[in-house]
Amino acid sequence: MNAARFILVVALVCALILLLVDGNFVGLAASAVTAFLARALLLRDFRKCIRHALPVFLFCAILVVLEFIAHRSLSNLALKTFVCYAIVVLSVHLMPWTVMVRSVSPRSCLFAPVLFLLFVHHFTAILQEETRRSLTAYRMAVPHPFRRGGVRALAFSLDSLFCRCLLRAERFYAAQTLRGIAE
Amino acid sequence: MKPVLELNNISFSFDGKKATLSDISLHLEEGEKVGLVGANGAGKSTLLWCALGLLRAHGEVRFFGQRRNAESLRRVAVVFQNPEDQLFMPSLLDDLTLPLLNRGVSRESAEVSAHEALARVGLDSLGGKPARQLSLGQRKRAAIASALVGSPELLFLDEPTSELDGRSRRELASLLQTLNLTLLIASHDLTFLKNIVTRVIALDEGRSAGSFVAGDFFQNTILLKQLGLI
């Protein structure tokens, strides 16, 4: 089962590379929808899946608008971005992390990339947690975000989030260094 | 008694202007359980980071009688304020075995050591779970287990009781009492320290306020007020 999942992840990543190189609109769109729906089925929560995708979707929408303003024509760039997101997120979900970690020996050359992926995975969770805290604090302090001081408070909130994440990253790195792992 | 940690004339500044630590010296001997106390911002954590070489300070740091190096640091373990800084693998068992496997220990003996360390902190049954699924008290104990797994001779703990409830504090205190190794605990939680340490080193705004016998220190309310601890 785990081997099948791993093969599926590798196939997904290869398919993503081929899709990006080929750039076929229909292929990209179909892949984006399929990957998105597959993740929704895995999560069994369509709303959650949409909530997760919303910032990327907004980013892509802004990209389309900027591209149109700049060139008066559209490319597949935004769609490619969304396909990358959908397939990478699905791959991360499918990846058998525990088995992968246990099957790679610390002496093997694969260990460093696996460890790097785990660090990224772990730090994304920390970033998510810190963002949630910051946004909750911001919402409580600024009930009307578009009134006076709302935007300024958001800027400072993001600034504090950035500083806290840097601090957490520094501590995380220090802890791993002392355990002899980060070298 | 063998010297375990010697800090001589440690000075450090984050911005190169205002000194965060000024000329601090301290000595720890084998088997001692010492509290490093001071109000918020006194420089407790900074001193630990300087001792470990994570911050570059002026002065001399010696572990086990020799200058700090990779070999001597292997005999030292640290428990950070935030357990997530230490535990990130898919299961506690993986978190504990990783540094051992990384040092070349076989998987079988790494797993035996990991189980022993988890059993010492009372988490043997939770080895298969990831740290994020545990309560904060359990995560703190898991972080201690991850520090103990390498059989260190000196253990640093940075604010071990922050955000812990009363029961978790008591459990942590009784766990630390049972450890047969040299401890340096940076904390301003006097109630917690009272039950563990035999000696206290006090810091006040980055300067050493002296080394005291624990019993005398905790009764000296004038000094405790001066240091901003009560």
C-alpha cells in the first residue's frame, strides 16, 4: 500500500513536470480539477479544501488581471500555478511520510533531502499555527478592518508574524544543530 | 568533584552597544543541580545560548575540563522552551532514534534506547504518536526524553515550566529529581526550582548577582524582590 502511494506520488510529480513543459490548456485545466477533487475526496471536506485553495486562487486571479493589463493577452501562467499547487498538495497528502523516514538510512544520500522535506513539512505547520494566532489577535483588536488604522494594524501584524517565524526558525535550527542533525 | 561546565568572563551584546551579558562566570560540578534565575530579560536564555556556542560571546567556555568542541558538546543535551523546536518527526520514536541513527548507532539499539528514554519520562505507550498530538505537558516530557536518549552528562533546560499547569509542573519536577546527571535549569519559577536545585546562580540585568545555596536563596525575600523574582 505504501509502495503504491509512493509510486503514485512520483507519477504525479512526473505528470506535473510533463504538463508544465507541454502547457496544453485542456490538460492543465483537467489536471487542476482532478487533483483538487481528489484531495477534497481524501479530506472528505469540500469546504476545507476550498478554504485552503482560496489564497492561491486569489493569487492566480491577480496574476491574470496583471497579465491582461500588461500585455492585453493571457498565457497559461495562472493555470500552471494552480496546477502546481493542486498536484503538490495532493502529493504531500499521499506521501507515506513515516514509512519514507524509516526506510531511508541516515547514511544514505537520500537522507538529507528526506530530512529537508520533513523540516519544510514541520516548519509549514509552525507557520500555519503562528499565522492563525496572529490573525485571531488582529481580528480581536480590529473588528472593522477597513476603518481607521485597520490596514496599518494588518501591516504590523504581518511584520510581527514575520519576526516570530524568524525567531522560531532560529530556535528550530539551534535545536537541530545541537542534536547533530542540521549540520 | 569534576568540573562539568566553566564559564569565565562571558560578555555578549546583540547590537554591539548595550551589553546583554556582562562579565559572567559560573562553574558547575558533576552531579550538581543548579538553577539559573533572573527576571524576564535578565539574560538566562542568552547565557545558555552563549555557553552552547549558538551565540558568539567573549570569554571562555569549557565543558568537562576542555574547551568547547564538537566532542564535548556530544555529552551535553538541551531542552528548549518550545518542544516543537526539538520534535518534528512523524512519531516520537522517530524523533528519539534520529540523532542516534545519525551518529551511526544501529536501528535496533537506537530503538531500545528510545524506548528506555520514553519509559523514563512515562511516555512509553505514546511512542507511535507524533508530538503535535500530545498535550503540552507530555510534549515537554517528550523533549526531555529526546535529550536523554543520547545519555548526556549535562542537561540544560530553558524555561521548562512555561505554559505548564500545576500538575504538569509537579510531574516535571519529580522527573527531574530522579535524573542522575548535572542539570542547569534557567527559570524564574521559584516554586518549581525549590524542589529540584541545590544551588542557585542569580542574574540581574545581564550581570551575575551571585551564587547561593538554594535554601538560603529562596528565603531571602529582600534579594528576591531586588532581582524582580517576587
